[in-house]
Amino acid sequence: MGKIIFYEDRNFGGRHYECMSDCTDLGSYFSRCNSCRVESGCFMLYERPNYMGHQYFLNRGEYPDYQRWMGMSDSIRSCRMIPMIRGSHRMRMYERMDFGGQMMELMDDCPNFMDRFHMSDIHSCNVMDGHWLFYDQPNYRGRMYYMRPGEYRRYSDWGGMSSRMGSVRRIMDY
């Protein structure tokens, strides 16, 4: 089970709210989030309600200001607890929408999508096993997207602003 504490002010000050599960709208608990502490588990934070907007992955640790989690602002409006799965990871990515075109399969991390697959655009994806993070730049940088098991028929289904893919990482119990 996971636990995260959100604080309105930097350095863990001001009003706070403890959360131990998914929450679609944090707006009634605090007006801004300038720091947080992940006491256990891993969480995905979202700038807007209903898991929309910029996404930020946080594992156990302290984040005294939002820049420590690469936040763009002090706006956090929803969060998802990420279950830790020790089993296998497997996903198929496709160059076209609705699982069309060339298919690429991954079972491990990929720090540079272009070097490995000689392409940089993914339009659909089927996550069969495990939980993953997509990044729009190589070496696990840039905007990130949380991928749970399921079918994503177009990049907008995972919240993507474009089909650009730079790197992919498994979320594992470290």
C-alpha cells in the first residue's frame, strides 16, 4: 500500500493532505501543492483533475518543492497510486492508430527508442503485462506518460500531446 502527503507550502509547510489511493480531484483538499512526501509506494501526479495534464512520477522520498519532481507549476489536481508488480513486463507498440502498421514488442527498458527501433512515433499501444513510463525524449527525459495494462488505440488515450516517443521504462519494485 502507498502513502503520499501533499503540502501547500514549500519545505512541507502549510495545510497538508494524506492520500493512500487514487484520487480524481484533489482540489477540495488543498489549493496548491509546493511540496510532498511519498512515505511508501509510487504515485503518478497530474496537473488537472481526472488524471489529465502533465504527469509526474514520484517514488518514495521527499520533494521539498515542486521543481524536485520536475513540476511545471504548483498545480496538482489528481493522483494515482501505482501498484508494484514483480512479474514480467510486456507491451506492443504500433506505428499507426488502431494497432496498424509495424509492430514493436518490448519486455525491458529502452533508453533510446530511435536507436533501437529506427523510428520515433508510436500511434497505438497494447500493454499486456506490467506498468510502464513513456517519455517523449531519449534517456528518460521530457514529458512522461503512465501506461497501465490495457489497449491504447491512439496516443491521446494515454494523454499524449503527440505520437513522439523517446524512451520507455518499466515501473518495478526496486
